[in-house]
Amino acid sequence: MAILEREVTGAVMHLRMNAPERLNALSDEMIAALHGALDEVAEDRSVRAVVLSGTGKAFCAGHDLKQMTAGRQNADGGAAYFKDLFDRCAAMMARIQSLPQPVIAQVHGSATAA
């Protein structure tokens, strides 16, 4: 099962966060998958719009609190992990804003934090 499903319908790229058991949290893996997909979409001139959605009962629960708690176990209390996490998440969010195509969030449930 892919953490991020991609489907093209006509000129629309559907990106579906697919971690319903984790409420589509922005885990390290989800952030990387989203950023990679957005980079690819930016180069694809056949895609005219992007629809971002989630599976399950939540659109997105925000950051993955289990991963963040685990990061606190590092010798520095998680400082380096959190800086890296927030830098990667900010870069992914900036990528959404810089896409040449419009991005539509199809929010169907909880959408929290980032």
C-alpha cells in the first residue's frame, strides 16, 4: 500500500494521502512522498491542476506525534530532528505554493496543525 496514491483524470493529478490508520499524519515518509510528487507534477505540463485529499476519517492530523516523541529521545532532546523536520515540512508547503498548477485541498474531515 502506497503512503501517497497518485491518479490522473484528464488534466488533473489527484494526490491522496493514504495512511488512514495514522490519520494521514505528516510523517517523515509522508512529507518526502508529497514533496517528491509535487516536484514531479511541477515538471509535467499535461497536468493542469492538483487535488490533494486523504483517505479515512481525517484529511490530515498534522505532524506525526509518535515520530516527534521518538525524536525527543536523541541526545540533544530532539533539537536537530525538529529543525530538520520543520525545514522539510516548510519546504514541502512552499513547494505547494510555488507549483505552476493550482492546488485544491479536498478536505473531508479533520485538518489540523500544518
